Amino acid sequence: MKKTILLSLSMLLASVANAGVIDTTAAWNSAGQPNISPFGQPETATYGQTFTATAALGSKIDSFSFYLSNVASSNTAFAAYIARWDGLKATGPILYSSASNWIPTGQAGFTKFSFNTGGVSLTAGQQYVAFLSASGLGANGNTTTTMGFLSNPAAYTGGAFVFFNNSDFSQLTTTTWDNFLGNYGDAAFEASFSDQAAAVSTPGSMSLFGIATLLLAGGIRSRQRQQR
């Protein structure tokens, strides 16, 4: 009886959770790929990756990552963002923004920058853009900052690498981006998604969590009676 109860509980809990990933890095050779640069102001202020939300991925994006390298002696300041993508540009409001970051200087290798979004809600079928931008964070001089990049556009078919030579942050949601078609390939990009169904009780019904709790409690009481 106990095994049956626990199996039922695990199946119920598993049924409310789902998770998916996008990961283009399996096809990325950081040394052999062309990668792409320069990133930062007064160069190209914004680099990003569009992606399509699907039910299979999940209803929330929990985290995403890009790879950056900076062999210069000057720092490059940037922040990370998520917004809806209308096919030409980001469209407001901005759904997620990170704190300001600095790319380590004087290094030949790539550093992975990961951002925990706290679970940004997505709409299935909608395109979004996850991007890094130096807009509004000050000029970075003659930057040689490079983003990990794949010239192969088939690495991820639900989106593409995009960029914008914007001079201020407000242009990101008002002006068509320079590479709005995303015909360069994909960024070296990772994203994690989840789908946590709400446990909502309605009159005459019970949530899955409530049912699971009753099943577990019933199993405990059954064990106690058998031990008497």
C-alpha cells in the first residue's frame, strides 16, 4: 500500500512540472568559430538572441547565458535583458533586466555570463529576445569585446543572433534593429525554462497537491493501523 501511495504522489507531482532548454553551444567551437565583435559603446551597443516560446519548453524562462571575451585593457560595462520581439525590434515593456556587469579584461578565453530571471512568464508562440546592451552605461573606448557566435543558422531554428548599433537605450523598443532579420546565425546561447502549473482549488474540486497530501496521509494512517 505504501509503495502505491508514494508512486501515485510522485506521478501527481511530476505532472505539474515541466522543463526545457535551448542550447546552441554543442555546435560552438570557441576557438574555431568566427565569433563576433566588437561589442560595447561606441561600437555595437547591443547583441542578442531571439527565441520562440513553446509549450514544450515551458511557460517561464528561468535563466539564460551568453559568452564574452575581452582581450583589451579597458572594461566593458553591460546589462542583460529580455523583451518581446516583434520581428523588427524589442517591444516594451522590458520583462527582465540585470544589474550592471563588467567583462574581465586582458583574457583570450571566453567567460560565461549567466542570468537568473526569477521566472519570466512567456506566451506560447510569441518570439522574445534575450540581449546584452552597453546602452546608457557609458562609453567603453575602443573595445575589443567579442561574443561567442555560430555562423551556422541551423543551430537553433526558433530564433537567431541579432544586433543593434543604437546610441541610447530607448531606441531598442522604438527603432528597427540593424540585423532584425537575424540572418547571421546564432549566438552561443543557453536558456532554461520551466512550467509550474498553479495548484488552484475551486468549489467542488481539489488541487493535485491537495489530493497528493490526502493520499500520503491515508498511507500513513494505513501503516499505523497495520502496526497495531
